[in-house]
Amino acid sequence: MKIERILTNRRYFHDFWWQIVYEWEDCLSDQLKAPLLHNLVANRWINYPWAKLVGSAAAIPTTRKPAFAFVVKPFLFEDNVAGKENIIPAIIDWWLQSDADIKKFEERYHNNPAVLITNKQAFDFLKSKQVDVNLLHWPLSLPDKYSFQPHEKKYDCVLVGRPSVVLKDWMLQYSKTHPDFTYVYNDRVARRKMLNYVTSKGEVIGDGFSSRSSFFELLRAARVGLYSTPSIDKDKQTFNGLDSNGFDQVTPRIFEYIAAGCHVLARYPENADTEYFQLRSIAPHIATYDEFESRMDFARANPVDSKAYVEWLSHHYTSTRIRMLESMIAAL
């Protein structure tokens, strides 16, 4: 099977966290020479007249050509993807465990030529359930344009996204005993619906960082990034805001920290996904505050191991994943 179209939802969804999905789509489109095609999403949450007329459960065939589509949630915005014999979906988030949900997944997706599962832990779980779906493991990746770049550091630490409460509390504890420590955090401005980044010293450094390029500039200015998988401290959620049910997936944030040249102070479990990415080799799990303090001291005083960072990232660029995809589906 050769993919000839890349389905995209960029016409409908514009939140910041969708941007990396669209970057992956662009990489797929460029490397596979497969044009982007706007997905015909019919859903009651989308304020388009035709969507309201058609209804939220409609299955509209976007294309008859072999196509690829990212699916954020298994059962949302996928009515014209699930069960289509010409479409290979890649499911980004998986958190479902009940027998009823597994059966529903099987019923909806068993006609697809293949279904890509990005989380190795979830992939192994579904394989253990012997679902009647052609499952393939296809890990998440970093778009190639964000290759490792050494950069002058201005701040000690940056808080972006939803770091674990344990890491955040340890950082605040550290800052109390290290008055020269400067960290950057975001202060959501509800009225403007964006993030306002400020430093612990009161300096306002940006009023949004809504583009990926400006976001990376912020990461590159920091010596340290705090990273945790969704369930490690039971205070985080999936990519799209649901309880992750113990599925602890390696998320793109760690790729971004590494590419930005940040030391990564991390918390995560040992599972199939963290083992696949060999996180221990690049960002060892931190179990205690004393360990956190020691590693923070080291990170503030020393540069990262550039050679190790470049080597680790070389296995996880999107171009590598696309070659992997082509090999996996060649015989379909």
C-alpha cells in the first residue's frame, strides 16, 4: 500500500497543541509526496452549518485514495476514518481499558488496513486482548526542522505544559534555598486566552509564544526543563484532557527539550514505551528531592552532552518514522 493523501483537521482545530500534529502531517506530505486533504469532519462541536445538517455520527468519505490520518481520540472526530478500507489511522492517545471500549474499538476499526498505535504500552495491551484489528506500533517523533542546536542560556529552568506536581514542588523548594535561581513559568491570561510567560524575578518575557518557532526560542533559553509522563504522579491527563488510566506515554515534550539543549529532570515509570525510547540513557528518573537538587546543581553549572543528544534524537525524527511507516505498510 502506498499512501496518496494525508487527511488534516487544520481547518477546524487551532489550539496550540494541535500544531505539532500539523507539523507531522506536513512532514508526511512532503516525504511521501502525498497532498494534504482537508478532512470532512461532521461533529456537533464544530460550528459549521453543513456539520449541523449532516449530524455528528455521519460517515462522510473524504477520499477513495489510500490515505493516512491522525486520530487524537479513538472515538472522536473519526467517523469518516474508522472502518475505511483505504485509510490508515494513527491513534495518538490511548487510555481505554474496559471490555466494552475494547469491543467498540474492534468493531469500528477492524476494516482499516492497519491501525497505528503510538504508545508501545497501549500497543502491547491491545495485542494482549487479541483484538481483531491489524495493529502496528508507530512511535511519536520530532519534526526534523527542530534538530539539536546549542544556544546561549539565559534562565535556569522553564515550566511549560503540565509538569508533575512533584517536580514543580521540588523546583519551588529548590528556589527557596537558592536565591540566584531563575525560572520561567506561564501565567494564563483568561481574557486573551493565551499564555503570558514571566520569570520568578518578575520579568515579563512574552505575551503568548503562540507560534512553534517562538516556543522553541523560549526552550532554548533555558538550562533545564521539567518532564513527566501523564500518570507518573497521578495529576496529569492525556493529550486531549482525559484521565490517562495508567497509560504513561512518552510525549513530544521530551524531544523538544532535548532539541533545545536543555538538561531534562524527569519522572516516569518503567514501561514498554519509556523502555522503547530508552529514557534512562538521556534523562534518568528522579525519585527523591535530594537527587533533584543534585541534578539541578549539575545542570546549572554544566552544558549538556551534545554528542549524546544528537545521537538520541537521530532515532526519533519524523523522517525516520516515515521510513518506518513505508516499510510496515509496503505489503498491505
